[in-house]
Amino acid sequence: MSDCIFCKIIAGDLPSKKVYEDDQILAFHDIQPAAPIHVLIIPKKHFASLAAGQPEDWVIVGQMQRVAAEIARELEVEDSGYRVITNIGANAGQIVHHLHYHLMAGARLAPLGVHN
């Protein structure tokens, strides 16, 4: 998609600090990190979110999970812990409408889902 920032990064039209790349997936450091380590993992095929995925896309989603684990191992945060999250839609805070995972690590992250 011509107006998608992630598609522009995939095409090489915008720079990124790559962490991983293969024929279907690209991972790079977030330019506005929310943790000491903040990597975005994206499919090279454009689809907006998990909700927009088609049956043929689930293989790519599974590969994104594998890549997240591989990156955590390479960045040596596998044992100390890391978070993998995706936002789907406005209420979840999705800003870029191209499926992406946030891999965050490098510090103790605030717990999610804790209610007072």
C-alpha cells in the first residue's frame, strides 16, 4: 500500500535498523521505543491486523511467532523475559494499520491485566 509506512520500509523507501529479514518477515528497531529493547516484527505482505488476516496468512503469523523467539534469543533476553504484543483497532491503540508485533524487553515491564 502506497501510504503505509511499514510497506515503505519493506520497499526500502524509508530507513530502518534491521534486526531480522527473510522473504516473508522483516524486524527492526522501533524509532519511538517504549522499552530499552523495542523491536517491530512485520509481515512483508500487507494486511491490517490479525482481524484482517486470511486463511493463507496464518502461516506467516506463525512464522512471526518463531521470529520473535529467535530475536529474543539473539538479543539475550530469552531468560530475563520479554513481551510480544499486537494492537488491533483504535481501542487497542493501533496506529499503523499493517500487522505488527512489538517485542519489548530490557527492563522490568509493568504487568498487563492487573486490576486494583
